[in-house]
Amino acid sequence: MDEKNKKFLVAGVLIALAIAIIAVFFASSDPDGLDSTALIVSGQKSLTAPATGDDVKVEAPGHFSYSSPMQDYTLGENWGPLGGIIAMVIGTILTFMIGIGLAYLLKKQKVNGSKNQAS
């Protein structure tokens, strides 16, 4: 990787980390679409029709539960905003590492494919 690409990658990581840290303070406490859907499917929340206020029947076979290492992008209630910042930084770094790893594997596969075709 040449110097120009390294600078570009580092700048991208720093910008993503800055956004992740700032986003913690603008996050809504209301459940997002995915969380809301999980609550509806598990029967912990019901839908209401927008115009009439009547309940909308949601049918789902059985109930389910799920857990996550950093549920709701935090490390728990006790950590407060610091837990959210740490969770977002870890998630951002992991995402970049996975992306770079996949790019490396694809590049390696392309180079190996080129060598096999040249032989």
C-alpha cells in the first residue's frame, strides 16, 4: 500500500471514529425500526393503526429472545455515555478490520488467479 492510500485510510478511520463518538450524544432513547420490530414479533409491543388507533394484529409463531455483546450500542446502563462511546469505537474498528481483511483476501485471490492464468 502506498503512502497516499495509507493517509486516505487513516483519515477515513479518524473521521468514522469522530462520527461514532459524537453520535452517542445525539442517539435517541426510542427503539429504532429493528428493535421495534423485534418487540412487536416477540409480543412485548403492539402496533396501532395510524388513523383509528385500533390494535393491529401481529401474528408470529412462538416467541424468541436475543442477546448481543453490546446491546443498544452500549456496555450497559452503569457505563453511561462512556459505555456508548467505547461500544461505538469497538464497532467502528471491528468494521474497518473486517473490510480491510476482506479487501486483502480478494486482492490475494485476484493475484493468485492472475498467476494461474499466466502459467
